[in-house]
Amino acid sequence: MTIPASFIQELIARADVVEIVGRYVQLKKAGANFMGLCPFHGEKSPSFSVSPTKQFYHCFGCGVHGNAIGFLMEHAGMGFVEAVHDLAGQYGLQVPEDDASPAERARAASQRQKQATLTDVLEKAGEAYRKALRQAPGAIEYLKGRGVSGEVARQFGIGYAPAGWRALASVFPDYDDPLLAESGLVIVNTEDGAEDAKRYDRFRDRVMFPIRNVKGECIGFGGRVLGDEKPKYLNSPETPVFSKGRELYGLYEARAAFRERGFALVTEGYMDVVALAQLGFPNAVATLGTACTTEHVQKLFRFTESVVFSFDGDAAGRRAARKALDGALPYATDVRSIKFLFLPAEHDPDSFIREFGADAFARFIQEATPLSRFMLEAAREGCDLTTAEGRAHMTSNVRPLWSAMPDGALKRQLLSEIAALVQLDAAALSELWASTPGPRRPAAAPGQRQGDPGHESDYPDMPPPAEYEPPRYESDSKPRKFTKGKRWGGKFEAPIEPLRGRGKPPSRPDVAARLLLSNMAQWDALSHELHVMLCDLPGPHGALFTWLDSQLHEHGVQPWAALREGMRGLDFEALAERLMNVSESAPIPEGEEEQHLADAAKELASVLDFMLDDRLKAQQSEAIAAVGKDPKALERYKALEARRLELRNRLNPRGAETA
């Protein structure tokens, strides 16, 4: 699906980033901006600023910044397309889909409506299960026996499914509603020869754990028996809103803790997650009765750069860890940490902490096996490295694992380690693998570029969420270039002028661009002469100003966040982004907003006067050079001198200096 760039720009211009962020962060007015505690790193004093004029957020502590779409991706863990649809829905906008036929659009709309309806059904069931728990002493005793407090039970929305076959009939008057079966709450069983299908509740006499997506919506359930009956755990089936291979239990509850603790802890079951939260480790999640997949790992890395997989130390735990290794290797970039924790066979996380304490478990996590070491251990298993045959066997085992890793320093270091283990030098091993056919590299995960597995998005150019920059759109897969005939100016290839270092102020065009991007309304107040001067500047500055002029005519005054979206893929994008990043400063004190705007207008006027003086001076030089060839050259020179004198008097009323 392709979403037009123009729609993204319109959406950002219409959205209120203060309102969006304010739903998750307590904000307080601080001058022209709003301040709060940053949700992306732990802090005690607020350094997180949200600007209603720029429609941008920025943290002065950790540096994270972005617009409303970026916040939904960063904080709620949504994909780009999901965030756009979510934001558009909040403002009553229909997301256009350029490459979709009317039938496809209708199907997509129907699918979204069905998902919303199924979520409503599951939420209603979850509320009924929570009410039933209050009247179920056996389930309450079970939870107390596992050390679960009422507060933690409420946090995770734990409930109880009564023992009856059709308990949900009292919750849903139309028990034959197909949505109950489609949501996985009811089983429809048609026996051979039977005229009517038998319908009954899927979950009966079980403690119920609602499974939530990153937005906090209930998308399924996990149920655990109170005794030792089989199956001990029962999950919702695959539905239009739930897929075990993509979802993680406890992710919604643990998101903030990932950032506070610095890592995500992946465990094997619901009770592990709940017990760990009870015992001081709220950053735990669990796979849903299935092996850890690349999609699980990809989702975790939306929220953190460090993941620790926790498994039992028995053979089953080692097998599960081996599958997790396969899922994690494509995401093992140089800036990420992936570790594997193996508990003693007689312990799960809950029992280990209760016997040895939380500090011992924390030390155990710190000493967990790094991915690089576990990968080599897995590859050499069953290989006798004292023999040539064993070393060759390990070479064969490790090749697909190493090949699945993204290019980088870690991968290259591991090549040297592997080479040393199999008694080859790195160059010889690399040559061997290059000259012999090997296993094909695994296909990129959905939304992932081949060769760049650390990037997640429904679009091919999405940087990792910790450094969110909204992606280029598929319709703009080739960066737009300026060509003759375009309204915003001619083609150029000049490099972007770097910003000056500390102690060296930015250039005057830099300052003018920053001020005009911060307050686009000032452009309209400038004279035609100044418009021409700015648009005629060489390189990316001139192109930026001509584009800004066209934006004002086409869309009117827009905040910086909307302008940022409109310049995706344009040659001056990096220049504008760097200028606006540098412009982030302390919040404007309350009551001084008007003075700040007035000061900015004065600064812009002064900068433009100096730039105009430079331009007039250059035109004077051209006029002098034309004397003798052009009879009107001297007259032009005198007129330019009069203009410069007027400017100098404005810039320096005392007339202390001349050019």
C-alpha cells in the first residue's frame, strides 16, 4: 500500500501533537511549549518539550524528537502505516491508497471494521472474566498461591472463565453471533450427521490472561487450568486480530520498563511475566506457546536495543534457545545486545528469585551468554575440533548462522573467531565460502530490507524507532531532484554547507532558513526583493526558500512538522533538519511568547538586511566591471550605493561604519 506524501503532510498539519502526546505523558504549560517527563528514558526533572507551533516533540535529555506519527511509533510501538491510520482515524480522515483498486480499498475498510468489532467483543469478554474472578475463590487462591497481588492482577487484567459450557451466553445475548466464533471465544462443532452445530465456550474453568496489542486493545486470551489438567495452557486461535507468531504477552505493560531497565527479558509463559512484574522485573514478556520468531524480535527492537532470552537449562530450553537464536541473528547489529540466560533445570524465574533473591537474578542476567558465544557453541555442538573432519563439520554448521547476520563489525569479528576455531585464516575462510554455494540467506522479515535487518517498517526506508525519522514513501522511492522548469528552481549539485562548529556562528542563510522554518508566517511579510534574493541563493539554501514559497501558496502557513514531511527526499532535506535540530533550545518562559516572536522577527530583519547589503555590494561590483561597455552602468552603481547607504543607516543608525 502506498500512502501519498501529500496526505502525510496534511495529516501532520491537522494533528495536535500536544493532544496526542498528552494522552501518554503528563504535560505542563511552560511558556510557548509544554514540558513533561520523557517517556523514552528515566528522569526525575522534566526535559521533554512539546511545541504546539512546530508540532514537534524534543527531549533535551536523550535527544529523541519527532512529530505525532513518530510519537505513536516510538511510544506505542506501531508500524508506520498503522500509526498513520490510527492518527487519521482520530481526526476523521480517510487514508488514501494510491495503488489500490476500489475493490481493494473496500476490502481493506471492511477488514479494519471487522478488526475493530472483534476487539470490542474480546474487550467485553475480558471485562466479564474479570468480574467472574471476584466470585471465584478457587482462582483467587491459585493466584495468591503464586504470589500475585491484587494490584498486579488488575495491571494485567487477569480474570477467570467459569466452568460452565456456555457461560458467555449470559454476557452475549446472541450466543449464535458468528463474531463469537471468529474471535475464538466460542467453538462451533459439527459432528457427522448432526443437523445443528454445537456451540460452547473455548475457555472453561481457567485463569484468564488477556493478550493486548501495543495499543492496549485485547486481541486474544491465554487460559491456565487451576490444577494439573491438560492442556495446562490454552491460547486463542489465529484470528483476524491475533497471530501467535507476531504477538508477545505483556508487551503493552512492559514498554515503559524496557526503557527504564535498559533491556527486555523474554520468558516462556504468562505466569513468568506476571511473577517477574510482582518481584521487581516489570520488563518481561513471553512468547505465546510458540517458538520465538523474527517478527517477535523485530517487534522488541522497536522499544529497546537490548534483549535477554530466558530459558530453562534442560534440553527443551536449549532447543527453544536455538530457535530464538535463528530469529535474533538477522537483528544482531553492532549497536544491539542479545543475550541468552539459562536457569538451573529445577527453577523458573519466579522460583529462582524467591530462593536466591532479586539481586542474584539481576547478576545472573548480567552474566548471560552473549549471542556471539551462544552461536559458536551451537555451531560446534557434536563437532570434534581436534580433528579436521570435526572442524569442517563446524564450518558447515556455522556458515548459515553467520550469513544471517547483518554486515558490521560484529559479523567481521566473528569471522576471525570462526576461522581460528576451524584453523583457517579469515581470508581463506571468506574465500572458501565465496567460492562454494551455500544456503540462501533467509528472506527479509515483512517490512524489512534485505541486508538491513535492523530497520522495521511497512516501508523500505524506515530507520530504527530509537532514531525515528518518518520514511520516504514508496511513491517517492527515487529521491526527487530539482530540474529546469520546476517552480521551485533549477537543478544543482552543490554539497550541503556544514553547520559551523562551536564558536563559529552559522551562516546568514542558515539563520534565515531556521527562523522562517520555525515561523513560516514571516515569509509572507517579506518584500518581493527579499523573496528573490533568498530564492536566488546558490545550492540547497536557494532551493529550500523557493520550495517554502511554493508551499505557502499551495498549503498556507504550516508548522515545522508538516513542512518536514513535505520535504522528504528533497535535496535540502538534510540541511533543514540539521538547522532545526540546532534550533532546539530551552522553553520560552510563560508570558514571554510575544516578546520571543518579536525578537525573532527583529533577528530575521537584521540578517536579511545584511544579506541584502552583500547582494547589493556584489551587484555594484558587476556594475563597475561594466563601466565603459554599458552607458547606464555608472547610474546603476550610484543607485545601488544609495540603497546600501539606506541599509547601513538602518543597521547602524549612528552611521559608524561603511562597507
